[in-house]
Amino acid sequence: MRLERYNDAVNVFMQSLEQGNLKIDASVDADGQRLLLKWIGKSVDADPAAVLDTYLDGVVKTAAQNGYSLEMDFSSLDYMNSSTVPPIIRVIGDLHRQNIPG
């Protein structure tokens, strides 16, 4: 039941993101305790924060509301420009402030 409720939250708040050459696949691990974000492709937009900030805010809210940890997997990310770093740092800070394991 808990996993189903979480998957509903993922469907509403955690759609996978596709922006240019970047894709972020959102999924829940098998035990339903952790939200997984797999970053794929290239993040080359001049201002990725315009999209990433809103998306990652939804990630943090969903994790906080459901008591889940968050894991970001960058192993399939071929390239990330320096403009992509601030939104990632921001989400790490948000997770820390809300005591969400990452």
C-alpha cells in the first residue's frame, strides 16, 4: 500500500524530465523507501536552473511528504556544464535543511 501511494505521488509530482539533451528518469526503489533520479545525456542549457529548480523543488516536496530518501545517479550523464551545478547544490541544501536522507 505504501509503495502504491508513493507511486501515485511520483506520477503526480515526479514525472521524468526531458529538457533538450538532458533526461532525468524518476523511479522508486524496490522497497519503496527511496526516490531514484537517474540523470542521462547532456546538460548544456545556458540556464538549466529555469527548469531544474522547479523540477527539483517538486522532488524535495514529494520526498518530504512521503518520508523517502533521495538518490541521484549521474553515471549516465555524459556532460554537465557549470550552470547545472547550482541547482544540484541547492537541492542538496534543501534535503539537508529538511532532514531528508540523500
